[in-house]
Amino acid sequence: MEANTDKRLEQAVAALNGLIDLMEAKGLGASVHFLEMAKMQVQLDLNGVADEEFIALCEAVQKGTLNPASGKAASYPRPRREGDLRGQHRAWQCPQDAAVRGRRRGAKQ
């Protein structure tokens, strides 16, 4: 189901791109801006970017301290996950060997 959701989000990004192009052609700048923000939010959700990470990126861009050409690794590298979680694109959600499963319908807590 996760892959299906990702596919639908990718389709939503493509649809937003089409709407952005249409609004640009019509000269509707405010609508273009609004749709670009919506597209960015969907892309953040799709790629699993946390709010804290995005805020840190924005602050680095504003301060001018972002230097992607430096080749330095992030100060908080993410651990790489192996096995099933990587294949399901859920490695960022769970620690190794501790997959979080949804509650079954009707199950008692």
C-alpha cells in the first residue's frame, strides 16, 4: 500500500506541474506561487523530509552557509538500512529490525 501511495503522490506532483504551466501561460502569478508551494509540500511528504530538516535547510540558505560543493557529510548522517525496509522505501521510518506495523482492525489494545 505504501508503494501505491507513493505512486499517487508522484501523479499529484505531475498534475501540479501541469497546472503550474497552465497558470503561467495565463499570467496568473499568485496562482503559480500557490501551486508551487503545494507541489513542494507534496514532494517533502513523498521524500520523507521532516519539518526540522526543511527548516534547517531554509535557515542555511538564508544565512548563506549552505555549501553543497564542499563535499562534507551532514553533521547528523542518517543510518543506512538494509533488507525489507529499504525495498519498501520505509527505511527512514523504523530502526533496523523493528518494523512498525499498523494495528489490525478489531484488535484489542
